Amino acid sequence: MSQNANNSAGPLAGVRVIELAGIGPGPVAGRMLADLGAEVIRVERPGQAPDIASPVTMRGRKIVVLDLKKDGGTEALLGLIDKADVLIEPYRPGVAERLGIGPDVCLERNQRLVYGRMTGWGQDGPWASMAGHDIGYIAITGALNAIGRVDGPPQPPINLLGDFAGGTMFLLLGIVSALFERAASGQGQVIDAAIVDGTATLSSYIWGMRAAGFWQDTRGINILDTGAPYYDVYETSDGKWMGVGAIEPQFWAELVRLLELEDIPGQHEMAQWPVLRAAIAARFKERSQDDWAKVFEGTDACVAPILDWQQAIGHPHIAGRGTIVEVDGVAQPAPAPRFSRTPGAVPGPPPKPGADTRAVLEDWGIPDVDALLASGAAVQT
């Protein structure tokens, strides 16, 4: 996969995106659209604190600084939106309307605009106006309660499940779906991407198992939540860990063979699961993680070493696929997914806020750029 600072490769080449500055799922969505070839312009306000993840999440953009409180700032932004295909708006409900850049205004000016609204609670509902973070969004969907061990507290899975799976990925699905539909209708539309909705949808498989009687609401007693000894983590002799996911009978048989376990209960004898878990745990404690990784390498036992971020970079499979790349000395994920005919390229490092203000405003045909810069409505660093 090549490196392309101009970001002109990929299946979304030619798509123009305006990303209003926010944190979390919105910026990651903008980064992924840029990875896939879209031209993404991030609009920040003067003096805005940088995203703490900016060395990775801000790649592939141009960053414009506009002051919407000064004459000309809002009109300059609307001028950019007039020529955009997509707008990513990360505010609480009603904020964009108060700023004069709500969906009604923008779609009246640009009927082809895909207006993506990214929130935690959604645009309506009793909690829509409340502040929130990932942990709260996944809390009320049932997902957080299901994560953890029996008799232990729920364990927040960092913010991967809510912000980025339930938020970013569903915003992206909405954007590409609306762009696809627009090709036939010629019309844009508004996307209400709420993390609570996305997280609930991601939980569909568990809802289905629950309806079929194969999932109980008690945490840590089900097949996929560490309740089953064949789907769990086990400590090795050097204090590291192995992940075991030998669900299917043929994979379970391979696990038992490679662990050299004898006279053990059957895989699905639930009453004997504590005995079975103890036998597996004792065997893993006999050898180091590296030793066990070699034992299971190339097998169908569904066992893998649990690595930290730094170790992941050097894993043969991750390295072999180029899943993690280095941009300007910073390790980060390569663009995904991969395309056979229109492959993406790894963008260069993120620019400094305001470095592209003049160039973008001029390229996009915004009038009186010098006056905007002189008044402070636009800021060039």
C-alpha cells in the first residue's frame, strides 16, 4: 500500500466532505473517508484545543479555521457546504440550527448534500439534549451489562463499542448509502447517526440468541462472555495471556489434543465447566506465552496470544498484511477495507490547524478571502 499525501486514490475520489470539528466518532469517520479517497476539509474554530488523538485521526485532511462569530465566517462556511457532497456535524441537537448551518438552511442551498449528524443519544428522545460519553451510551442499550465476569462488575470495553463501532461505522454506512441513493434521485438527505442505535444494532446476534433461549441476562455465564471454558482467556507461566475461542467441536478437539488433556469432562457438560476450566488453566500455566504461541501456530484450535499495542505491530500476520503502518514516525492503522480496482493510499501526516485556510477558500471559490483573513473571520497559520 503506497503513501499518498494528496489523498487522490481510493473509491471515494472526487467526493468532497466538510467535517465540522468534534471529537471521537466524527473525526474517525472523516479520517476513514479521507483514507478511501475523499477530499476532507475539517473546519475548526480559532484556538480550538487539538484532538488528543490527532497524530492519527487528523491524517488525510486539510484544516481550515473559521470564526463563526465574526462577520463573514458563517457565510464562508456555507460557501464551502454549497460545494460539498457530505457534511459531518457533531453537535448536540439544535446547535447547528442556532449557528445558522442546520439541515434546512444547508439543504435549501445545496439539495445534493448528505448531512450526517453524529450524536450519542440521537436527534430526539428524552435524553437527546444531555451530554454523554461512550460508557453511558452502551450502558442503556444492555451491551455494557453483558461484558464482564460472573459476580463481577460490568467492564467498559474502552470506547471501541460505542463511539467507533456504534457511532463512526454507522455514520459511514449512512453516508455511503445516501451517496448511493443520491445517484438515482439527485437529492441529498439528513442522517441521524446515534450511538445508542448503532450499538443496539451491533447487538443483534445477542438479541437473537436471547430470544431463542441461548443467552441469559446474567453476566459471565453465556457462551461468548467467558461463561464457557472454551471461550475465555488463560494466563501463561510468564504472566501473559492466551485467548481461546474453540467453540465448534472440531476446534475443541484440536485444542484438547494440543493441550494434551486427558480424562476431562465433555465440552458441553455445563455442570462440569469449573472442572474443565481449571484443567485448561493449569495446563496453560505450565508454559510461556511464546511457547504456547508456537504450539498453536498454523492450527485450527482458535487460540492466539494476547498482545499489547506495541507487540501487535510486530506480529507476523499484522506485519505481513501491512495492517499497521508508520506515517511521519507514528504507528497507525492502514486504510481499510481494501479494494481490488480502486485501492486507497496511506495519507501523509496531519497538517496544522489553519495551514490550509487560504488555499481551500480560494480553491473552493469563496469570495473576498483577503477580507476574511484581515477581519479574523478566517485564520491562516
